[in-house]
Amino acid sequence: MTRPAQERAVRTREALLRAGAEVFDEYGYAGAGITRILERAGVTAGALYFHFKSKEGLALAIMGVQPQQIEPNLSSHGLQRLVDITFVWAYELQVNPILRAGVRLSVEQGSFGVQDPSSYLGWKEIMADCLQSADREGELLPEVHSEEIAEFVVGACTGVQLYSQLVSNRCDLPERTVRMWRMLLPGIARPEAIAGIRLDPRRGETA
Amino acid sequence: MTRPAQERAVRTREALLRAGAEVFDEYGYAGAGITRILERAGVTAGALYFHFKSKEGLALAIMGVQPQQIEPNLSSHGLQRLVDITFVWAYELQVNPILRAGVRLSVEQGSFGVQDPSSYLGWKEIMADCLQSADREGELLPEVHSEEIAEFVVGACTGVQLYSQLVSNRCDLPERTVRMWRMLLPGIARPEAIAGIRLDPRRGETA
């Protein structure tokens, strides 16, 4: 492809991701009509099939780009970075349709016949990286395992946001995230490290 | 109703709950045909509508009877009872279609247009009762709140089972439940209480 054609392809792909996310977030997978997605993206059916093959392919792509909605907004490292990921996530889940749709589709994937752990495994890798860095910096308790903590945090966050969505439409998710860390930090981090962690959910709004 | 008619009604209702659970567990909400449910239950459409009004009513009832699959199997109290609830739950989720369907329908409820926190609030009440009892017995740290812990455990268990389902078809759920408690107990309970807690997932199999 020529350079302008490549740029156009990137813009088309992003328009489809965004339009698809808005429609999946609002209507769920089954209720999301292809025509509505195409109209909102302002592209043709051919473009959808070129970039994503199918509605399911578009859904899987949206599930997979969740971390890209979070990571560019982070500047901390180690344990604080892990905490900040969850604060940015709790904030973005209220305003960012790509993240909202990604989380919804990941949770409801069984309803459209998908069993794909990729999006959760992607989060796990990112969180395990923070924890390995935290471990090198001496922040973690000696007997804990970065991978196990990361897997638990991914699962816990998934369930906590579902609970928060059902009881408050996710308004209380930032505060629930703080509470999660108050309960969880003593079991994974050294007291000196915990003392230095800033548990202010507004850290997620700096995006 | 006469006594035999009442007993027949109870049996019909239970047959519908069980057949509905098997079909919802296997096919999800959208894929669960009413005809299949009626055939498996061996009852008429009239019985379904008499007891549950609709397919959605049957799904909501199955979501609501989750705790009845767990509580009769418990004999411990306080913090150990809370831990044992999760062990029985982790075991039953592998073998009990009513619990499996209840959890699946609760997680995927958005896909069929329901936003009903009742099943999660039911679990929260049961867990908060255990924690209030634990608090009276001096097991909890002074600064923690039973309701907040209960809400977090409900959310965390929901997400951990989803993660476990996607990566191992829930085979590793009992072990993940043990890990959850190892991480969580230091943030909620006194060290003396933690020392007395038995973290053996086979406690869930005694049913």
C-alpha cells in the first residue's frame, strides 16, 4: 500500500474499533447490528471484512485492545504502577467506550459462543511485569508469587467491576478499588512498601 | 391446593429448575430453547408459565437459588465458615448444574437485557453474616468492615471463577480459591485467627 493508503487503512480500522465498541457497549454482542456499526464508523461492509473478517473478529479485537486504553497513562513503577493500572481502569471504565465494550464482551463472551482467555492473559502479563519489578525493588513479601498475584488481581477486578456495575452503574468502582487494595496489600507487600503506596483513586483521572 | 397437589407442584417446580439449569449451563440463555427445557423436565408449557411466568423468570429463579446449593453443606462458623462457603462453591461449580447455571446467568445477564444484582446481594448477606460472627469471636482486624469484605469476596470469587473457567474449565478453581485466601486473610483477620483457619479445598467435597 502507498503511504496515504496505509494511513487511510489505519483510520478506517480505528473508526471500526470505536464504532463497534460504542455499539457493543450499548447493545451487547447479540444486539449489535452490523449496519449500525458501519453507519457509525462511516465505512463499508467491505472494510469491516477486510480488517476483522466478521463481527466476532471485531469483538475479539476490541477485547484485545483494553490495555492500550490504560498503559499510555501510567508513569509510576513497581507496586504503585500495578495500583495505578487499576485506578486508571476504574476511571476509564466510566468514560472510555473501547474499554467498556472490551470488558463487557470479555465477561459475556460465553453468550456468543466464545471461550477466549486472551484478554485476561494480556492483563495478567502486564500486572505480572509490575509485580516482578516490585519484587526486584524489595516491595513484595518473600513468600508470594508475582504470577499468582497477577492472576488473582485480574479475576478480582473483573468481578468487582461487575458487582459495581450492577449496584451503582460503576459509579462506586474507584472507591471499591481502593478497598480492594487496603484488603489485599498486607498479604502481598512489605509494610514499608505499603506505607509508600498512594491509594488515591483520582490518580486514575490524570489521563 | 390439596396436599398431593402441593407436593406435585413442588416436584414440578424443582424439575423445571433442574432442567432449566442443565440447558442454560450447556447452551447459555439465548441458546436455551423452551421446548428443550420442557422435554427434559417432562412437564408442559403451562407448568413453566404457572411457576415462572417466562424463560427470563426461570433464569432469575435459578440465579436466586445459588446459596441453597451451598449452605446446607456447612457446619463451621465465623471466618472458617466464610472460607468453607468458597470451598464448597468451588467444588459444586464443577458438578452442580444449578450452581453452574446460576453463576453463568448472573455473569452473562447483560447479554439478555437483565441488570439484577439480587444474586450477588444474596451472597453478600450470607458472607457478611459469617464475618459479623467472626468479628464477635475476635477473629477480624479492628479496622475492617464486614460488609466491605463480603462485597469484595463476592466480586473476587465471581471474577476468579470466570478466569478459571477460561483457562482450565474450572479445574483449578479450588487451588485458586486457596491462593485467594492466602493473599486476603492477612488484610482482614488477626494472625492468631489465620493460624487456626484450615485452607484445605477438599473441605468443599464433604457434601
